[in-house]
Amino acid sequence: MEISLATIYGLLIAVGLVSVDTVLNANTLFLDSHVAAKFEEAGYSAEVVEQHLINELSIIADTKSLVKAPVVKSSAAPTVSSALASVVNLQDSLEAAQQLVGFAPPKLFAAAVEHGEVDTIELTGRSPLFGRFSISVDGAEKNMDQMIEEAAYRTFRELDPYTAILSRFTHTPDNLEAVETELDEMLVRLRLSPHTDTKAQLENLKGIIALDRNDIEGAIGSFQTALKDDPHFHVVRLNLALAMVQLDHYDAAIDHTSFISEPAYWPMTGDPVLLSAAYVLRAVAHWGKGNLMLAKSDLEYALYLQPTSTAAYWYLSGVLHAMGQPTKGEMMLQKAKDNLAYFETYPEIALLYYWVSAEDMRPLERRTTTLPSWHGGTAPSEPQAEPDAAPSAPTPSQTPIRQST
């Protein structure tokens, strides 16, 4: 069988296009939908169902996280390689090249069908964690929109269980018991899985939930398990540091944060959010030990890394008040209030989800678009001052000798 030179050139170019797809679509799945005639007549065409599913999947994928979630697109949307191939009439060569190198864009298949008198949404696909899966949601007690929403969540949970459960954590913060139950069930499924990074992410989230109920020891256990599963998941060390501050184990907290931030010329991560959080937590630990100058220095560097940080300015305000510099402290407090306009939270980073204090026995408080409810200059047993004051100094047993700058 003779192969023309043009065909060879076409295949070589197509292989190059496949390589482009492999890079650009490494975390992308394509959705293909079909519906029974009954659904078409009710206004739920294949295109409508497909777009609704993509919207629901996108809501989950857009959950604020440091972990990249998969992207789902319509199979009707051309990939970069197919678009380029169509321009130069290489579609056939592209398909041949995809078969040659063993790459085909991963797909999800959705169908709206009838089983007897019950409407059903079915999705099938392949999960990188669990292999081939099939989801079926019946409409016995749900309308079409509710069926699509549930099918989207259960599908995403197969594809990326961490992001799916994180979305539940984010959107239902007052029902964390149900989220933790789902976490435990998923960890059982992953018990023998080689995907230790996913297990570490889930264990870290379990630790955050323990912090939410101020179960500090339980949180530490989950964080330590996460760190054992993935020693390079740096977020866990930040969360361990926060838990250690809460227990007044300041040296241990400093060790965990220094592991991320040091050496300064080559830190463990280049992410300014993580680095800034490390310096803020280390500053609170130094404050708890009475090392105000070190706390001030770390907070100033945290602000250099992340000028929009509310926490760094707020803690710096308290440190300056403790150092006998109330005027500067009030200036920093005002900047903390101004930075509330940039408020955002990463649920997997405890410092960006809770306020922690160097004071003994003060429970963690969830961060919101306002400053904490606890205020400066008052011991825990005294009446609280007006809202939005600087953070309290450590308790009397921890209060250091004031230092000047």
C-alpha cells in the first residue's frame, strides 16, 4: 500500500495538533447529550439539557480553591486541533493521528430517557480515580431541573470528589455534619487508591470542619494524616500552624510556617497567598511568645507579599497597640477595614476562613466581610468595646514588656 508524501506531511502536522490538544485539554471533558422525544416536546431539547448540565457542572468547578478543577464543554465545541485542521482540510489526518498516538478527548455522555413512567437522567463517563462510572437520577420526586442538578453533582463527585465536596462545604456552611459524612464515605472509597493527593485534600478539609467546631485535637489528627498522604501539600502545614497557635504551641507553629517560607530566597512555594498566610501565622505565634518586633516584621513582609490582606493589617494594628504605638495601630486598623473590599476566602486555608488569636481559650471565628467580633484592650471576661477595634493583646500571663521602634 503506497502512502503519498502529502498524506505523510498531513499526519505529521496532525500529530502536532494532537500534541496541542493534549496540553490545552488535559483537564477538559466534552459532554454529548441525547433526549427522548417526550423531553423535546416539553422544551428540553438535547442542547437545552446539555447546556443546563454544563452550567451546573461549571458552578461546582468554579468553587474557590487552590486545586484546579476539570472543565466540561459541549462536544459541539471544536477543540483547537480540530479548528485548525478544518482550516487546512486535515480533519481525516487528525482523526488518524489521534488513533496513532492513542489520544481522544475524554467524553461524558448524558441521556434523558423514560423507564416505564419514570423520567430519568443518565450520565456515563470515565473517572481518573474510579474508572468507568454510570449515574442515574430518576424523577419520581424531582422535576427536570432538580434531576439535572443532582446528576451534575454526582457526576462531578466521580470526576473530582474533592472539588465537589468542597462546593458543598462552601455553599452549605451550616450543615457541615452532612459534608463530613460525605467526606468519610469518600475516604473509605479511596482507602486503597494510589491517588494520595486527593486523599490528602479530603483529609485537610475534614480537619477544617473539625476546626469549625473547635475540635483542635481532631483537626490536628486530620492534618497530620493529610501531610502523611502528600508531604508537598503545603496548605496543610499552614493549617497545622493555626491549630498549634490555638493550643499555644507557638514554637511548633513557627516551625510549620518556616517550612513554607524559608529559605526566603527559595521558599517552598511561590504562591503569594500561601506565603503571606505563612508570615501572618508566624507573626501571631511570635506575638503569643511576646516577640513583638518579630511579629511586626513578619506582618510587614506579609503585606509586601499581599498588599490586599485584611488579616495582616488587622493583626499588625494589634501588635502596634501592644507596642505602645496606638496612632500607627489605628492607621493599620483603617487599612484593614479598607481591605475588606477585597475580601475572599479559600476554605482549604484555615487562616483565610477563620480568625485566630494569641489569647488563651478564644474560639476560632469564621471570617466574613466584617472584622472579628472580639476587640482590643479587653480581657476575655471584661465587657467588649465597640466593634471593629484592634485585636486584643495576649492574656496577662503572656503580656510582654513593651518595646519601642
